[in-house]
Amino acid sequence: MRVYTIDTERFRLDGGAMYGVVPKVIWNKTDPADEYNRIEMAMRCLLVEEGERLILIDNGIGHKQDEKFFSHYFLHGPDTLEGSLRRHGFCEADVTDVILTHLHFDHCGGSVIRQGSQLLPAFPRARYWSNERHWQWATHPNDREKASFLKENLLPLQESGQLSMLPVSTAGTTSFLPGMDIRFAFGHTDAMMLPQVSYKGRTLVFAADLIPMAGHLPVPYVMAYDMFPLTTLQEKRDFLEEALAQDWILFFEHDARHECCTLQRTEKGIRAKEFFPLSAL
């Protein structure tokens, strides 16, 4: 097995929304806001090569929305999904599987491309993996969350016949392939999937939006975007205790500065021990 970091564009979101009830005077020290109160964030994906399978976990925001849409998020930086794949010697047609942790636009927007008047899967040979519980949640959204679920990111996958569903486990994990399992979390959005990979004798967990950035390691630091914040609190507490006990490596999707970290217990709780790029493993 080999794993690769796939960097897509950077973007900016409101810092207060990202940190919920945490005062700006605290989070602004590590994630300084711009004049619009936005903080810089990555949309970092993970590529797993195992035998003849090439598995992409999430795919960023994509390029098919209009200028008005993108103006809200200040996309910037030199990296793109396509460019990152090519930097590692791959192209879209090489991808056999796309695991979508959840269907918010900044995690699945790269799933679909616009060709003229058509919306088509960006990875023509891939199976796209979600789960029935989250798919129903996303395609019949509540009023608070519906702005994050864009039908142009979702329906073309279903219409293409390339969409598959994984069974949901509310306790434990679902096996995806040998050496790769899927955990589930229910606080940020319903039935979000957290892939975990056995790699070089270690467990690497794609933290998605359970712990989007290192700044969210303190248990009470929960995003305002979370649908069920008290559920997130308990999920984070349990996850971090298990991660510390098992010496897991966390892979951050949205942290603009840090790709991975290990954990340690401190007087303030479980915090990062060591930061490093994925390539250092």
C-alpha cells in the first residue's frame, strides 16, 4: 500500500463559524482572520494505492459553480485536484474508487465536472461511495444544512450508475478492503465516514470534519456548522481517547499548516504531540 497527499485549492470560511462558541480572542492567535473574519483553510484529500485499486478520499470544491458562488470562499493557491494527481503520476481515469466522507460541497464538489451543458462524473472509471443514511440526509436536506448540499454535486453521480452505498455501523467500523476500514460519526452531519488505513504498522485516520484542523483538538471546540454539537462532543472525546491509546496518526483535511499529527495527554487534555507531513511516514 502507498498513500499520497492530494492538495486542492485553499479557501476561506468565517472563523467564528469554524470555532463556534470559542471566542475570537482565542482562535485568532492560531488561525488569524482577514478583514472579513475569514480564516485560511485547506481542502486536503488522501489517495490510497492498494494493488490495482486507487482510492481517493474526498475531492475538494470543484470548478463548475459560477463566479458568484466562488466569490464567497476566496479560492486561492497553486494546487488543484488535477495537478496534485498528476504530480504523483496519476490522472482521473486511474481512480477506481472515490470515498465521500460526506456530501458538503467542499468535500465532494470535485466529483462532477461540467462539459458544455452536461454534468458528468469527474472520475469516469470510479465507483463513488457514500451510505444510504447520509445520502437520504443530503438529498432531502433540512433548512439549516441545505446550502451545503448542492444537487449538481449529487444527482449526476446517481444518474451515472457509478454510485454505491456502504453499510453504516453505529458501533465499530465497516470494512472497505483489507487494511482499510470506515468509522462513522453523527454529530457534524448524519453518518459522516472517517476512513482509517493500516499503513507501515500504524493506523492513519482521515479526520474529515470531526476534527477538521489541529485547532479543533480541544473537545469543546466544535464548529457552528455541526448539526448535533453535543453528539460531536462525545464523539470527539471517545475518538481522541482511542486514538491516543492506539497511537493513531490523524490526517487533517482543512488545516492549512499541518497535514498529520500524533497525540499526547497534557494537563489541558489530549493535544497534538508531533506535526509532520504524510510523506514523512
